[in-house]
Amino acid sequence: MPEHRIYQESVKAVTEKIEGLKPEILMILGSGLSSLADMAKDTVSIPYEEIPGFKASTAPGHFGKLVIGTLGNKCVMIMQGRMHYYEGYGVEEITYPVRVARILGAEKLIVTNAAGGVNGDFEVGDIMLICDHIKLFGDSPLRGKNIDTFGVRFPDMTYAYSKRLRDIARGCAEDIGVKLREGVYFYMTGPQYETPAEINAIRILGADAVGMSTVPEVICAAHAGMEVLGFSLISNMASGILDKPLTCEEVMAAGEAAREVFGALILKCLERM
Ligand code: HPA
């Protein structure tokens, strides 16, 4: 993959630290899910502030570290925490690490997030395989001059969430006895949680879960020809589904509670992808 000039400094900084490791898969860990990185072996950790172009991750439960190591027989590059639009970053800053990983050789992306359940059949603690997304927010990480070395000007999004990897994920969930939900992720920029009327509207539009991340990174990865596998942990039911307010604490607690089962599923998927 030819490199674009502006990413070279970051690629150089990471390459120097990882001493010959060749990350095959980039994995982005969402709210409350950072501890999944602890499963990796023979790791090298790099704080984001030591990588030119990476921004600090200021969200709760996002550590702001890149962990490169072995997991499920694969060399993975794990983002222990991501950047969000609500932190004040532009979509090109949020997605910068995806392109760095791509230049470093990663051909696949696993994205995870905590999300509000919009589908009334879902329950807190469910894991949803992301089949597709809806983004009504106007900005795109691909806005501006296209970088042809990554991908085409008008990239296809029909298969943004790889059918092959979704099949693998279903098989893995069945084999380890994890109930896997499937659905459409709706991107809201936050940081405020949604109103009940917004949730009603996005449910009618076809969403099953709602969250404040993931979609910019998936767009960038799909543009660069990466195969994407995405999971949402349903950390709470979305606004208005239950008659109670939403809190960040319940989102974190759900991540902690799902740690083992989520970890087992990711590990199995990594082994087979
Ligand atoms: N809405 C938006 N983002 C979220 C939610 C939610 O209900 N839960 C976790 N992230």
C-alpha cells in the first residue's frame, strides 16, 4: 500500500517501537471494553501522545494507548480507547489511526462499542453484530481531496460490514454458546444522550442500536479496502424505551459485566478470520 506523505511520521514512530511486528488486524475497543486488550500476549504499548497525529482520548474508560501483540494467533494492533467527535475532534482526526494501521499492513478492522438498545427485543448485556449503519450527520472522514492511494472517490458501502466476517462471527457465537443479536447501528454525535423522540424517529428509520462512535472509522476502513467486523454491546436501553434516565455509569458497568463473554467471542473470531 503506497503511503501518503502526512501519515509517514506516525507510521515511522510506530514501526520503530514495534520492532518487526506486522499487525494484520486493527481492533478498536469501545467504552468499558478496554480491558479486552489484557488478553493479548507479548505486547508493546504506545501511549497516543507518543505517536504524531494521534489525539488524546478523553472519554471515560478510554485509555489512549496502542497495544500491539498476539491474540487468537494473529498479530493485532489494539486501540485501547478511541477519539470521538464530541471530544472536539474532526472526523479526519478520529479516523487517522485507521489509515496508519492500513499503511502498516492491517487488512481487517474489528470495531467494538457500547450502544443503546433501540430494538425493543434487545436486553442490556446483549452483543449485537453490526450488519449496517445509518449516518445522517453531514460530515464524512472522506470529505475533501480524495487520497487515491487509500481508495476511490466514491467508495461502495454495500459491503462495508464484511459478509464473510459476519458469517464467521455467527459461527463463533454458536460454537461458544453466546446469543448474538444482529442489527443496524445508528450514529449520533452526542455527547448528550438522545431524546425519547429522537429514539422513536431512528427506530422508525430502521435502527436497532444507537451510539456515538464507530461509523467514521468504518467508513475510512471500507474506503481503504479493509474487511470490517463490528460488535455493539447493548449497555443500556435507549432513551424512552424504559422510563428512566441514562447514565455513563451504567454504560461502563455493562462493559465490565460483559468482559468475559465479549472477550471469548472476539478471541474465537480472531482465530478464524
Ligand atoms: N446513546 C448513545 N450512545 C450510547 C448509548 C446511548 O443510549 N449507550 C452507550 N452509548
